[in-house]
Amino acid sequence: MRSSRPTVLDVARLAGVGASTVSRCLRGGPHLRPEVQERILRAIAELGYEPNEVARSLRGGRTNTIGVVFPHIANTFFSLCIQQIEQEATRRGWTVMLLSHQESVAQQSKQLAVLRRSRVDGVILTPAPGSDPEQVRKELHGMPVVALDRPLWTGVDHVMLRNREAAEMATQHLLGHGYGEIACATASPEIYSFVERIAGYRAAMARAGLGDELILAEDYTRLRAAAGEALRRRPTLRAIISLSNMATFAVVQAIRDVKHEGEREVAMIGFDDVDFATLVEPAITVVRQPTEAFGHEAVALLVQRLTEEAATPLQQRLLAAELVVRASCGCAYRD
Amino acid sequence: MRSSRPTVLDVARLAGVGASTVSRCLRGGPHLRPEVQERILRAIAELGYEPNEVARSLRGGRTNTIGVVFPHIANTFFSLCIQQIEQEATRRGWTVMLLSHQESVAQQSKQLAVLRRSRVDGVILTPAPGSDPEQVRKELHGMPVVALDRPLWTGVDHVMLRNREAAEMATQHLLGHGYGEIACATASPEIYSFVERIAGYRAAMARAGLGDELILAEDYTRLRAAAGEALRRRPTLRAIISLSNMATFAVVQAIRDVKHEGEREVAMIGFDDVDFATLVEPAITVVRQPTEAFGHEAVALLVQRLTEEAATPLQQRLLAAELVVRASCGCAYRD
DNA sequence: TTGTAAGCGTTATCAG
DNA sequence: CTGATAACGCTTACAA
């Protein structure tokens, strides 16, 4: 079927030149006689020659590929990041190998092994919770890495959210509306970004001289139940902030659950600008993460490190979140 | 930094054997003397040897990689498919190169060129609207391909939704509720799946002896406006079906827009089981696409074709959609 | 059973 | 300015 494709040698023969001359012509080498270049280009066109990147990679020791390992692919936060990464990588002429670890350290190890054997030039990684940084460092085996959304170890580039500030901002906003009791809901509280956001929430509450109430669960089904329970247990609880898109979903459901049992207004601020934020009533005020910047910066940083001559200083991109004020926080403003 | 990694030769030398023996040992070759195998494994462990997949690919002419080209990555339908594809590919020991064409034929051409030069073994493709099948066939240059969600040409494997049946089912359901005037909303009506779904909707309306009303637009902002306009223009219009997750979003907004202007109940059935379906009031009845099956089947089909001995007959997987009945269609049932 | 050698398609090096 | 040649790391004949 696919009769083996033409090689530089075929082109060289047809053009009546040596293989290395063809190679130079392709790579835009220094000075070729115009006439020769002409012949080569004609031969390339005639044969439909296209360079074999695999051979190039073997020869050059570089694959022009970056490995991307995320916890999940369909989660809106990550899928938006991936979208940006793919676009930015394509724009710069790089190729993306996409893998996921499902929050499992074991699966992460396997995926890093795949990347090692594939000899990708660099990695963008959102490490699984419980990762041992030293272990990951070994598993990377010298491949440059950019940590995205969660830290790896000081010594590698990071692209992260200002998590504490983000959660503080949301909490402050609710406090500004006069809410005294504010709960904070998340699943998987061991995940770094949630740890940080919890800290931010607590800091804001403490500064206001108020106690905190955490609503935690192992997964999002349970989080919905736990949030409902918390609301029923504390009738004076009138405000909740959630720490992720999934948690926002669960909290909205919980508030609705409780509402169905009797009138009860509960203010909330969500995390991530999920699409349903403007659809529910009232529209949800959310902390928006700059997903485009996450993807763009991660690729930019990694490519810079991969193409740099001299060692670039360590880069820590700390991205600011933005409060998108709608109605659920108690603001009069309506989308 | 990364002092060049050990090769088979290093392992061979350390184990005091030939390179091919190491290779055989790795590939689970036939009969090795246990003692030799022992020595090799020890050497591998000691050196931390890992096979270079690039060299393997060059030598073997196969990359163990599948190229995946989708219109978008962050659209929930596609991101769910991608998730499945990645998982299924990983499970089977394949690797995924992810690319997007943004519904642009030109961009699609570029991405297929990337796949050709990368020598991926096969491709999963959702072609951009306006693709010339013959052109795509040439651009694939003999690489096996599975068309996902949209057709390529008879002669390649397909994984598609039973689009007509899906839209008919939704329309029928609305008709069953007694709605006579039912509109059908979608952006980009030139995209294959939407063409088919429109046909299904029309067939159901025609069978009921009713006229159809299409609400079309170039993008989803305009679709929201167009749907609102349609509702205002025809006060007797009380039901709408939408043909995609994005259209569902736009229609929900439009209905809400109109509702705000005065009491008006509009029934609807959405497409794709978007997360906001259960959050809005009333919960949205939707046509659910089996995204797991899309991803799973696409990989299964492609891998089968890539590893087959004899030519497998053409496969056309036509997946059935499922009507997830909630409340927005007029059913009493509440989630 | 095991080792030797050729070659996958490129490109860097080094003569001409 | 251009052409032969030698790797890159692996596997598959073919010998031994």
C-alpha cells in the first residue's frame, strides 16, 4: 500500500547531487548555487519528498516534542490549558504528546517512563498528589520540566495561580457583603492548590476575627452531600466558597437541595469560570483562572529553556486570578 | 547535564554478550540461556537502560503513535472523546499526538503534514467542514485513518452517531408532549453532524404533518440572538431542540432572555449531556452522545487495522444516542 | 543459542 | 560550494 516514501537519497539522485546537499537545501543551509537549489526543489516536488522526523530525531538527539502530563483531560480547567498548549506548541513548530495520570502516582510513573523512552525534549507536568519530588526528579532523568498548577521542587520553572490571594479575594468579597459565617468546600483537600486556597480562605477569616468551616469530602458526590449536611446543621450558614469547578458544581447542587426543602438563600462564590455560571439563577460569581496564560506561559517557558544558549534564570510565573462578579455573592449586579 | 544514556551496546558489553542478545532479551525473544538472561537483566538494572523508542521507530518503520486531529480540544464533546482515546491508547501501549484544526481546512492540511512527517502509524480525524475527501485521502498518504463524528469517504472506518435518529427521537418526544411548533437551533449548519440532525428533525416534523423552523447562525453569540428573535417573532413557538452542547447553551440563554421580558414557558431538548443540564431550572432533557464509546471504538478500530494480519472488512460503528429525560421537555419527572 | 553486520533516513564532519 | 562518509540506537537476517 504505502510504497516506502522517498528519502533524501532519492531526491539527491534525481537532482544529480549528493545527499548532504539536499539536506543543506532543506535546512536553509548557507550558500547553494541557485541552479542546484532549483534542481533540488524540483526533485522534492516531483517525488513528494517529506523529511522523516523520526530519522531526524535519532540523528539530532532531539524530537521536537513536548510531553504533557495532566491529572485529567476532560476537566474544563485542564482541557482549556491543553487547548492553549496545543495551539502555542503548534504555532512554534513543536509537537505534543498527551498523557494523563488520573491523580495516581503509579500511573504518573508509567507515563513519565513513556516520555523518557520517547525521548521527548521537555515536559509540562501537573504532578499527582503525593508525588515525591525527588522521585519525580529521578523519573524525569534530566528532561527539562515546567510544573503547571502544582509545585514540583525549587529548581524548575513553575506556572501557578496565586492560590492564596485568589481564595482570600473571594472570602473578602463575601465578608464585604456582611456574611459572617462562610464555609469553604472542596474535595481532595490534599491537592496542593486546594491546600493553598484553604489557607487563603482561613487567613481572610482569621483577619476578620471569624472562625472557619471547612466542608471536605473524598469525591464530588460526597461533597454535595457534605455541603447539604453542613447547611442543614448550621441554619445560620449563609455563604460558601468552592475551590474548583467540580466543587462549584457540587455546591450549587447542595444549595439547590437545601432550597427545595424550604426557603433558604445561600450566597456563594465559585472557582473557575465554568459555563454554567451564567445559566443558573442567580448567576454565579466566580474566581476566574487565566487558563490561556497557563498554557501559553508553560509552553513559552519550556521552549525557552529548550532552545536557550546560556542558562536562563529560574522562572516562577505566578498568575493572578480575577473575580468575576455576578449575582450569587449577593451583589445586585446581574449579568 | 543529561550525560548520554546507555544503549544496548553498553548493556551488551557489561553483560559480556552481543547487542542482539540484549535486544532479544528485551523483546522476549525465543530461548536465552537463563544465566545469560540473568546477566543482561542485571546489566540493564545497573545501567538504568531504557530502550530508545526513536531508534526503534526508525529501524522498525513504526512509531507506535496515533495522531489525533480534532476541531477543538476544549469543547466538552471532544475533550471527553480525547480523554477516552488517551486512556484506551495508553492501556494498549500506544502513544497519542494531539492536534487541532479549529474547523479550518488549511490548518487541517498543516496538521496532517505534521503527522506525515512524524510517521505516525494511524490517524483519528474529525475532518474540518469543507474538506475535500480526495484531498484528505492524498494528505493522509496511505496512513490508516478512522473518521470520528464526521464522514471522510467510504473505504475508511467510521465511528459516528446515528445523527438522524437522535434528532428524530428528540423531536418525537416533544411532539408527544403535544407541541406543534418546534424549532431547531444550531450554529454552523454546514457541519455534517448538524446537517444530519437537521434532516432527522425535519423528517419527524414532516411525518407529523408539521412545518419546520430552523434557527441558524454563524456563531453561538448570534445563535442566542437569533433564537431570541424567533421566539419574539412567533409567540406560539413553545419548543426548541438544539443540536450541540454549544447550541444548547445559546438556546438556554435565549429562552431566559425572553422569559425576562415577560412570562413565557418554552420547552426544550438539548444535545450532549452538558454539566449544566441538571443545574438550570427546569433541568434540561438532552440527547446524550456516548462519548466513551466514541473514544474507545475509534482506538480499537484503528489499532485493529494497524495490527491486523489479513485485511479486516470495513467497519462502520454507528452509535446510538440516548434521550436523558429530565424536565425541560415538559415531562413531570424531576431529577 | 549467540554474535556479527547491515541498514532504517538524517545530518555533521571533513575532504575535495 | 559540494560530495562521500560516519554515526545516531536499534533490530533482523545470516553465520557461527
